[in-house]
Amino acid sequence: MRFRTVLFDLDGTLMDHLPAIHRSYVHTLPQLGLPAPTYDQVKRAIGGGLENAMLNFLPESRLAEALAIYRPFWAATMLSGGEPMPDALTLLERLHGGGVTTAVFTNKHGPSAREVCTHLGFTRYVRAVFGAKDTPWLKPEVEFTRHALEALGADPASTCLIGDSPWDVQAACNAGFPCFAVTTGTHTGEELRAAGAAGVYANLTEIGAAEFGLA
């Protein structure tokens, strides 16, 4: 295969965790006297890390208060309301079996991401899970991407990223390798192409066939 290392975003790419995320916002914001957001409002907000997403619904002065409510509820409920995307496990298994190094590269809280990956069966196929709070950085900061590549011993020339948001595309472009995007997450094909995605696909099955030759 032309790619020896494949970084995968998590939410919207390898898994659908939006029901659990929406539930946590609905639990949190009314306790601050704010309206419960709709499913679509939460979907449009997420992708840049929890703190950035939360600022779509409240002022920065109330962020710490909101996180103090959100995080314990999330920790207690996050394993209910998350499912692998179709063919996610199959793609990970086949890449792993072909000698490709795979890793999860996400703006989701790192400890939560690792717990979810274990719960859904991803961990057996990925070398590492890199998430928020594991380093001082988030996607698309190039330092975060470089950290992941260094930890994996990966060469950017034989690396790609699979994701569903402009943050994923920008993270890959900033580090000098392509991002192949799926429209199963938070952004449209037009938005992903405009961000600079090297290819846009309806799902992981299409990416597996087109980019890795996996029927």
C-alpha cells in the first residue's frame, strides 16, 4: 500500500457518538439557565474540542461552570449512545492485517477516546489513541500532528488522515500529507472540498476501495 501510516479521526469518522454528546449538552445547559440545544445545533458545534464547541452556547465566563457539570455526566454515560460507523472495524482490521500502522487522532478528550475505543473494539487494531489534553495542542495545530507522527515513528510522505471535518483536513495539510474525508460526520462534501480534502467519500467503505484497494 502507498500509505504505511493512517491516522483516523474518531467522532463522525470511525464512530457516531452524537447521541451521547447531545444528551450531555441537554443535561448541562438547562442547569445554567440556558435552553437545551437541538441535535443539529450540537452537530454543527462539535469538532474543535469540547471547550471550543461549548462556546457556541455560552460566554467564556461560564465555561468552567458548564464543564464542571458536563464532564462528570459524560464520564458516567458516554458508553451509552455510541456505535461504530459501518465498516469501521473491517477497515481497521484489514489495514492492520496488511501491516499498516493505524492510530486514532482526535480532538475528543484523550482518556474518553481511549475508553470508547476499547469499548467498541478499535483498540486491538490501532497503535495509539491521541486526544485532547494528552498534549497542549489540538487539531489543526501542526505540533499535535507532529507529536503523533513522532510517537508512531511515521514518515509524513507515507501518511494520510481520514476524517470528517475541516479541522482534520487542515491538520493533514499543515503537516504535509493528504486527508481523505467522509461525509458521515459534521460537514458536507462541499465544505470538505473547500477546506482542501484530497478526496471526499460517502463512507469508509468507499475510502477503503478507492484509496487502499480493499474490495
